Amino acid sequence: MAQSAVELVKQAALEAVEARKPLEARFGSILSSSPLTVRVEDKLVLTSAFLLVPERLGNLLPGDRVALLRIQGGGKYLLLDKLGGGA
């Protein structure tokens, strides 16, 4: 039982540290351009409801690699830029 309490405290501490990160860089690829969907690191698929996209990035195509910032608190991702050097 004591070990369980220690593990709970460790987990709570890790979550508190994670929650303080205001921004987190992520990378993904465009799955579709209309409607816009992005696969982030093979774990998560984001729809346009979760994406903040600058006007200059309005011409993204399926397969394009992109850099994103995860914004703490709202589940929103800022699409930073299209990455070059794709396969």
C-alpha cells in the first residue's frame, strides 16, 4: 500500500511539471487539405477545429510535413510552417 501511495505522488508530480509547459513543439504531416487534417507523430489526428493556421499556409497538400506548437490548456495547435526536404 505504501508503494502505491509513493507511485501516486510521483505521478502527480510528473503531471504538475508537464502542465507547466506553455508550449510544446510537435511534427506532423497533412492527411487532407479540405477539410484540413494533420497526423501528429503517428499518434494523433487533428482536425481544423484544433488547428490555428496562418493565412500564408493556406496551400498545404496531403503529404506535406509541418511543424506545430501545442498550446497548453486549450488543446489547440499552432501550425508554424511547412518543412522542406520531404521524401
